[in-house]
Amino acid sequence: MSAGFDRQVTVQPTTRYARSGAVNIAYQVVGDGPRDLVFSGGWVSHLEAGWDEPLLARFLQRLASFSRLILFDKRGTGMSDRVPDANLPTLEQRMDDVRAVMDAAGSERAALFGHSEGASMAILFAATYPERTTALVTFGAFACRVWHPDYPWAPTREQRQRLFDVVQRDWGGEVDMSDLAPSLAHDHAFRRRLSKYLRLSASPGAALALSRMNTEIDVRNVLPAIRVPTLILHRTGDRDANIEEGRYIAARIPEAKFLELPGPDHMVWVGDQAAVVDEVEEFVTGIRPSAEPDRVLATVLFTDIVGSTERASSLGDKVWRDVLEQHHASVRRELANFRGQEISTTGDGFLATFDGPARAVRCAVAIRDRLRESGLEVRAGVHTGECERMGDNIGGLAVHIGSRVAGLAGPGEVLASSTVKDLVAGSGIVFEDRGAHPLRGVPGDWRVFRVAGV
């Protein structure tokens, strides 16, 4: 779990539009912190689809936990107006778009946090409008996108052309993440989610045109003109923007702070995102986020599809993948409704935590009922106990008990431990005693109850 994640914000904020010349720019405002923070993402984005990706949603929630976070889709991408592929915006036009969004959001001054290509725009904005910029933070930034003798880390034009060919040929299919997010390169579910997100973010023509436009980015001469507090963050193993590019940028911005973080991922919200956000929070607010305790009381919920192996065999791989995708979307929708936090997904199962046992029970019933409507039977187990935090994961005896309770459930059943039953007394939830059971790997017998009504 990330530090500060328990400070909840709206999972799906309202999308509004700011007028920038003749173009409508989609934006969202999340959180109510004392400092405005504008996040400028890389390449392409889609405001609303981004909240359906658990890793990205968690990253944005963390940023909004200490700021008034302002998000936007660049013109030509996501929910902003499409523009002719032959006339995609320059960095200067994108600066105008940021100004329009800040004006519409009532933000006179803000810190700018730019990732990848978005960092180039943030750099230019900070140099041009220091009176509107309280601080500049970049992650995975590059100053130039084509090889030069004094900038040898950028790809050659021939290498960029090979990228154009891949985008033109393969856009819409599963994306190659070996450079963008190598730590998740073999995670099939993540690749499918990311590919869908990219399809929603830009059309094939726009993706190609944006790639060509990004190739012409060069802010090397702008760097010495920046006079606002600046933090340059870069992962040491970044395969898309070499660590030397971050060092180059930091060395040319007066009094810039440069910080190397471990990891190979170029995508800011993949990998150890907590380490990134901790540094951003301290730089923007002046306060280092306090370390969370290693153990916390939480309610764990386990769910999985009954008879998934047989169902997958009868449907075939392609259809089964579609079924799983619909299943995952339904479960995540209910987790959002009941303030649950997704911890992990393995095949057809979910592990989530809640800050209240009644919400966990009602969420489990809602998941069961929603999936039953689509022809899937699930089973679920709920337990409350002390959990050990291990980065973004959890462990400890409570997790084992929750898993074993779920394993006792039959098709369509939601089972709860006696701890849960006792804690939700007076909630109106009805239980049916299923007796005491030994739980493998857990000392003693545990009394288990079937949820009979909520």
C-alpha cells in the first residue's frame, strides 16, 4: 500500500471543458489540498479511462491526497477535441491549453509535474510563465528526441522511423512494454488493459502523428532560463529515456535538484510509484510523508470464479479472455462503489481490502449478484484482522484466514469469519451459521457464517 492511500478522493471525478482558442480541452480537478498541482502526462491519455486502470488510479489518488490535482487531455487525445493529424499542436499551443485549463479551474499559480513528453511542455511552461509556476517536477524527461553529437542518448532518426512503422502497423493490438514498463512486460492482463487505454486515448492516425511531433521536441536551449524551484526525477534503468538525459537536464537548470530512483520503468505509475510520489510531495509541500506502520487492521475480501478451468476449456482462450476482462471490470466497479482497494489479481480471483467489514460484505454480495446476471458464479470469503503491509501488497495471518474462508464457499456463497459477524452487529446483515472448520495452515478451528442477506 502506498503512503497516504487511505486519504480517499473521488474515484471518477467530473470531466469539464476549457476553451483554448477554437479547441475544447477536457480537464478534471481532484482533491482539495492547499496547493495546486498540474499533471502533464506523456504521449497520449484519456481522463476517464485512466481511472479504470488500478495502478494509474492509485498514482493519481496519491497526488490528490496532498494537492488540488488538475488533470487534462492534450488536444488531439482522450476526451479533448480531435485536431487534423497533419496539424497537431506544438509545445507552444499545448502551453496555451495548460493556461486555459488553469484559468477554468481557478488556479492562478500551480506546481507542474511533467512525465516524459509532458515534461518537455512543463519545462517550456515554467520558463515562459514563472509567475504562474510555483515549482517544476519532471520524471523520465528528455530534452531532445533525436540524436545529436552533444546529446548522444536520444534515438537516431532511423530508430524513430522504426517506431513510426510499428505504430502504423500494430496500433490497437497488445503493446510492447519492454521499454515503457519492463517490470510488467509479462503481465498479460496489464498489457490488455494498457492496450485498451491507448486505443481510447488516440486514433491510429493521431498516435502516429503525435509520435512524429514528439520527435521534433528540443528544449535544450530553454533549460538555463528556468528560475523556479525544480526537481528532476529519473529511474536509473529507464530504457526509453536514458538516465544521462535526466542528468543533462538537471545540470543545465540553475539550482535544480536531481534524484535518481532505482528501477527500469519509464512509465511513472508503474514500478515503485510510492517512492516517486513521496519525493513530489516533499518537494511541493515541504513536508516528507510519514512512513506508514507495517501492520494495520483491515478487512480482506477474496473472490474467484467457480469452475473457471472448465469454463475456460469450453469457451476457448479468446472468448475466455473477453469473459475475464468483463469480470475484472465488474469487480473493480463494485470495489470503487464500496471504497475497496484492489491489492492483487491472479487469473480469475481478486484480493481487496476495506476499512470496514460491513462494506466488504456488501461489496462481496454486489459482486456476486452483478456477475450472476452475466452468467458467472463466484464465491467469496471475508475476514477482519491485522495485516502486514509489504509495499503495495499485504500479508500475515489475516490474509491466510480470508483465503481459507473463501475456499470453503460454494457457488454463489459469501462466507465470513466469526470476527466479521461480531464486528457488523447491528448493521442488518443476516448470517447463517456454517459451523466450525479447521483452516489449513491456521491454528485451531474457526467458526464460519454464510451471508444470508444484506
